Amino acid sequence: MNVRYRITLTPEEREQLRAMVQAGKGRFRKLKRAQILLAASAGSSDVAIARNVVVGASTVYRTKRRFVEEGLEAALSEEPRPGADRKLAAKEEALLVATACSAPPAGRARWTLALLADAMVRLTKHGSLSSETVRRRLAENQLKPWQKKMWCIPKVDAEFVARMEDVLELYAEAPDEQHPVVCFDETPRQLIGESRVPVVAKPGRPARFDYEYVRNGTANVFMFVDVHRPWRHAKVTDRRTCCDFAECMRDLVDVHYPKAERIRVVMDNLSTHSAAALYETFDAAEARRIIRRLEFHFTPKHASWLNMVEIEIGVMVSQCLDRRIPSKAVLVKEVKAWERRRNRDKSRIKWLFTLERAREKLGKAYPALAGEIASRAAA
């Protein structure tokens, strides 16, 4: 066969190509071209190279031609591809991003690709612009202006700092049986039953369940987590009213920590989480008896993530409750089984957000530290 382009590699070039192929790192097409050049230098025919490297004969020809005419780097790199220039210049792309991040036109809830294309036609000299062009430019900037994410944005001020440091200081204390620290919260659950009997899994076929379901009401799961020992307790109730909260606090005092002198309870700012709930549920003497042994500590508003129990609830949901549970009885049974296993395994939460870390991250929220930072910047 008359080979037009013959490949002769220097020892350095051959070693470079072998290292590239053996490492297997880099662009897929570049590795293919390296294999072509190595095979061609070894005397393989174009047909054999195309078959062994799994490329077309034209690819073999172009790679060998570029090596002979332009050198090794050119043979390994991409040739310029035909096609039209980018529709939007750099400044126009920046204008598109700024427009997408601005408020939508009056009467429209959000930007769409068509709206953005029309806006760019008005703002630039382009006579027309397709929605696909807009989509590609936004995708390159990882921007989807029609999507929104709901988020609780806390007001980080002196009150936020005071409550945060109070909670973090409790977490940092040494274990004290007479003064335990317990995190408390609750999560509502939907009771969902199957409208048809699910089909169990078999080899080669996953389990199947019907998209229709039966709603059997709601329930609530209260959760207690001891900060300094591997213990948690989940209590299932019909509701989460003041009376339910008061009953949980009495259980905490009389059942779970009967020998403790004072129990420090960390919880969020829900309206039912108050000493008044005990007076609404019990007579004055009983309410006073329970409250004497409790000390409430509240997380900052919109900062329930500072409550360690939130992590444990997330574990419970992912490990136990992430499925259809038809009734309260089944919910109680499953939650109890999950609780026993977690306590038996002595599972604990590794809390990493310390007081020192908080001051480092949220220094601007501290009035004194903020003033010091401002004076340093002015100097």
C-alpha cells in the first residue's frame, strides 16, 4: 500500500506519547491521536490502525498529515472547526447576565428565554436572537433566572450572637449528670397508605408501587437528644400542641432524667415552646414543680440549624421515615425500632461548629469585633 505520510518519532516524542496513553489522562480524542501516532511509527497500516484504535480512516490520515506538516503538538490538538461566530460578543453576554439577574418586566412573574431574547434585541443592534442562543449563554454562566430557592435569611445582630453563643457554650461543656443538656424539636409526618398492594422486588425487576395513595391523616414525632451522651428518644403523638409539649417536658423530668438537678433544654422559638404551656396543661403546683427543674435555652430566630436535634431528625427521616407509613401504630413501631438500634449502637453527633469558629466566621456580627475590623481597614 502506498503510504503518503510516514511517521518517524524521536525517542523523546515516543516516550511522551507512551506516558500519555499509559496514564489515560486527558481528552479522549487526544489520547486516540497519540495511539494513532504510536501505531503508525511501529509500521501498522492505516486500515489496521483504524480497526485497532476504533476510529475512521480519515482520522488516521488527518493525524498523520498534521504530524508531518505541523509537528507533534498540532497533530494532538483539535483542528479549527467550521461554523458561525458566536452570536453575542463578550460585552453583550455580560449584558444578558445582568438582565437575567434583574427584575422581570411588569406583569411577568419571571424571566423566560423568549423574554430575554426580546430584551437583548431591544438593548443591542441584533435584529433577532434565538432562545437557544440565550439558553446556551446562560448555561455557560450556570444561570437559571426562572428558578428560585426559598431560604430563611437570619438577621445577624447582637441578639443572634447572644443566643448562638449561649447554645454553643452549652455544647462545649463537660458532661454533667446533674445538669444534662438536651436538644428538643419535633417533625410532622403524613400518614400515607397504599391504594393497591405493592409488587415485591425480584431478580432483574425492582419493587413497584402504585402512584395513587390513601391519606390517613397526620402525626407528630417529638425528638430528644442528649448532647453529651449517645442517647435519643422519639415520642409519637397525634398533634404538637401546648399540651403535647408540656407532657414531653414532664416526661423529661420524671422519666428520662429523674435524678438530674436541672435539665438545660435547647429548642427553637415555636410559640408552644414556653413555660406558659405547662400552666395551661397542669395545675399551678405541678407546673411549678416541673419548671423548677428545667432551664430553657432558645436558638436564634431562623437559625434552627444550631439545634443539634435537627441533625438527628434528618437521620431518622432518611433511615426510617422516607417511605409510605399508613398509620400511627406502624409509625410508633418503626420509630421505636430505629431508636433502639441507634441507642444500642451508641451513635453520636459530631458537632464541629464551636464558639471560636463562630467568632471567626461571624466576626462582623459582633459590635466590638466589627468596630475593630472597621478601624483596621481605615488604618
